[in-house]
Amino acid sequence: MQNTRSVSDLLSRVGNKLTDLKARSKARSQVLEQVRAILPPRLALAVATAGIEDGRLTIGVIGAVWASRMRYFTDALKKGVGASMAIEILAVRIRVVPPPV
């Protein structure tokens, strides 16, 4: 029989998968906040996800129309998010994703 552990105990351990997942989730949340801060309010509401990996900023929006409009802001996003996160962003990828539940 396996010992039960609290979630906080599992998350507090260093080097396990849950800790890594928690750190990645926090980083993506910070990127999402930065992306939304740069965009006009209505367009910012259409952004569901955002993350940076290998110098590429990937943004998930909730519809094709919003994705099309987002392309006009790629240069501002590269500069603004890159400067605020102290990372050089080489490319911006915009994806259509299902709306969050």
C-alpha cells in the first residue's frame, strides 16, 4: 500500500516533474500577461495562451479572425515581450486554439 501525500508536499519537492510543471506554468502565465498588456483590450481578450520556447513566442488565440488581426502586432510583441522578459524573440507564431472553459 502506498503512502498518501498532500499536494503541497508533492509540489514542494525539488527536481520532480510536478515542480518542473509548476515552474513552466508560472513562466507561461507571465508571458501571457506581457502579451495581453501590449495588445489593445479587445484583442487581448482573445488571447488564450502564450509561451516562449527557443526564441519563439507562440500565441494561442480563440478564433481565425483574431489570429489574422494579431499578425499586425507581431513586431510590437517581439520588441515588447522580449524587452520585458529580457529574452531575444526571433519569431512569433500565432495559433488558433479552442476557447478556454
